[in-house]
Amino acid sequence: MMMIQNWMVAHATKQQQQLRRLKITTHRVIVATFLFSISFFLFSPKIPRSPTHHQFADLRNLLGVPNTLNVITNFPFLVVGVLGLVLTLEGGFFTISSQAETWAWILFYAGIIGVAFGSVYYHLKPDNNRVLWDTLPMMVAYSSLFSSLVIERIGQRIGLCCMCALLFAAFTCVLYERIYDDIRLCLMFQFILPLAIAAAAFVYPSNYTHARYWFSSIGVYLLAKFEAVSDKKLYRANNYVISGHSLEHLCLALIPFLLSVMLIYRERKLKRLGDVKDQL
């Protein structure tokens, strides 16, 4: 019996050491990515938004609506965003264990609603003046999603501070692009934050069940980015039924849906005393 106990203690210690090494490695990768991004901003030339950014494959005008499918494929964002916001505010439907988490998820669903309206406004007449209304709500959604992970898995104080800092950074990036016609800060933000979300979901253990939905959402996000860069090729491949950009909208709308399912079905795990002390 004593041998079994010793083996269990040794095994648990080994797992903790492996997790600690993994966290250190992940922190180093994130810091290196951040430093690379700063170097990219400081030493690379200004990058204005290219006019080709607004040239999508599907330009059909159906029922008098310009770029029809690129517009109407934003409707799922509105449905999921409104339902998610209402259920979060209701307080008894989603499994959310702290007020800080509630604030983060409220902001996330508000950002998704903003994506619906902002993207519709942009796609009705795509240009540099309207694109910020498409970009900013998505950056707000990224910020709140990462903050909710930090609040849940690392600590409430650092998560709330992170959320405030990221929101300030999102508005600063968009304002900088608007004033100087330079998309470098927005590119950095949109590159670093999804990477940070994936890293945090992988490295830090969840306090809830059904954490696999985070990884499903990451997979859907990668698929959406593939569809975005393959806009014209996918449009030709399906005989001009739907473009890659419209498919990207549908894929991205699936992410808040998956996370909402997670919030409905997940349950709080029993925490060890040591884990509780680490978050205080």
C-alpha cells in the first residue's frame, strides 16, 4: 500500500514538473512572438491597407442588396450574439462562477453583435472608411475571449486588468490605422491574440468540464482563415454558389455557438487546495 502511495505521489510530482516546464516554454514563445511583433512594427515600413482587400470574389447584387451573400451571412452573428448576451445576463442558464467571468462573456457577446452590424455596414460598400467597423468589434471579441480564459484559469484580477489593457490596445490599433493609414498594429493584434488564446487553452488546465470546445473553436477559426485566403478558389470550386469569404463568416459565427454550448453543458470541477492558493 505504501509503495502505491509513493508511486502516486511521484507520478503527480512528475506531471506537475512537466506542466511547469510546458508553461515556461509557452511563456517564452509568447514573449518571443511579442518581441518579434514589436521589432516588426519598429523596423518595417508603413503598410497601408491595399485596395485589393476590398475586392471580394462574390459581387452579386440580389434583391437590390450589394454583395448579397457577404452581407446576409452575418445574420448568424446577430442571432448567436443576442441569444448569448441575453442568457449571460439572465444568470442561470450558463455555468459561470464569478462576476468577472460574467463581464468578460457579456463583452464577448456584445462584440459578436457588433461584428454583425459592423460587417454588414462594411460589406454594403467595402472601402477604407468602413472597414474599421468590421475590424474593431472582432478585436473586442478577441480581447474578451482571451480575458475570460485568463479569469477562469489564472486569476480574476489579472484577467480584468488584461481585459482593460486589451480593449485599450484594440481601440488604439484601429485609431492608429485610421489616422496614419498603417495596418501594422492591427496585424500584430490579430496575429498575437488568437495565438495567445490557443496557448492559454492548451497550457492552463480548465476549472470546468467540456474544455474541448475551446480546441474545437480554434480548429474552426483556422478553417475560417483558410476560407478567407481561398475566397476566389472556393467560389470557383463550388460553381459560384458561395464564396470563401461568405463561408468564412459562417465558420466564424460557429465559434460563439460552440462556446455557448460549452457554457450550457460544462460543470465546475472540484479544485485542489493548492490550485486555489495559486489563483489567490
